[in-house]
Amino acid sequence: MAVIVALGAFLMTLAGGWTAQRVTDRRHLVLGLAGGLMLGVVGLDLLPEALHAAGDEVFGVPLALLLFVAGFLVAHVAERMLAVRQAAHGGDDSARTPQVGLAAACAMVGHSLADGVALGAAFQVGGGMGVAVALAVITHDFADGFNTYTLTSVYGNDRRKALLMLFADAAAPVVGAASTLLFTLPEEPLGAYLGFFGGVLLYLAAAEILPEAHHKHPALSTLLCTVGGVAGIWLVVGIAE
């Protein structure tokens, strides 16, 4: 059953990517919406789940929060190092580095893989939990596909690479759900990963996607798209609960 539901997530991810590439003439709105979706996913979905799953504290701070901060810093340091390297080779320090976009998209694929694992595990626990997780996964995989295509392309990668990462992200939940037929992933490592990934995603949303959205089009419509993205994820989380 979990694999069948994951196929629905596959289609929703592709639908999100298709939507992102079809509205290129409204790029600022796409980026504004993507930033809101990413912020909503981090604050309302990933971080609460990570805090619940990771559990342990280190010097009085939950492990998930430490990894969340570590993920933010790793993303910042990685981007600065790539920018410095590009400048040293005669590039523009302000230019987008394609490697950052690919790395971010790979992190999205890893998150979708974890979604599939969580989906399979939920159906192992019971049908009710399986249905709730399935609703959340299928609905927010639309946002995952949207963000994966946007993150890959906004950093200067060509359409072929963006589509490749989109298909990888779409296939990841199916692979993750199928893997639970062979083994069960412990809850603590999954929570730790989600905390780290949340930090990476927040950095990309706050430091890159949203500033880019408002750079040339500081319009109210862009801001409304961002708020709408957060509200949409809140609605998804609320329905899943």
C-alpha cells in the first residue's frame, strides 16, 4: 500500500516541477511562492518532526536544533567558498553558483527519500497513521517538486539538469517506501537528518530565494505569494494532523 501511495507522490512532485517551469514569465512570483513553501516546510513540518524524533539533548539543547543550526552554517559556508572560488577564477562574486543549486536539489531528493521511508514506516505502525502521513507526503511533494526545479534552475543550471533533479526527487519517495519492505529506519537518525536538512533549507529560503524574488520586483503580489506558500503548508500540516 505504501508503494502505491508513493506513486501518487511521484506524480505530485512532477506536477510541482511542471508548474515551476511553466510560469517563467512570472519568475518573481515563483520565487516568492517557493520561499514561502520552503519556510513553511521548515518551520511547520520538518523542525517539529525532527524535535519529536531526535529526542536527545546535548548540553541542554535538543540535538535536532543543534543540527538545524549546523545545517544553516554548512550551507552558508559552502556557498561562500564556492563564490570565493568562482571569483578567484575571474567570475562575479555575486553570480549564482550552479553547484549550490545542485547540492540543494540533492538535499531535496534526500528529504523525499526520507518521506518515502516515513510513509512505509507509518503503514507498518497502522492504517490510520499511514493515511495521515500519506496525505501529508502527497500534498507537500507538490511543493518539493516546485522547489527542486526552482532551486536547480535559479542557480544557473540548465533545463536538462533541472529536469533530471526533478525526476530524481519524484522517484525518491517510491524508492524510500519500497525500502521499508526490507528494513525499518530507526527514528533517531531520521530526526537528526530532518533537523540538519531544515537548517539548509531555511538558509536557501532566507538568504537566496526570497532576496532574489524581491530584488527586481518588490511587489505586494510577491509578498502575498510568500505568505500564501506558508499558509498552504500550514493547511497541509493541519489536515494531516
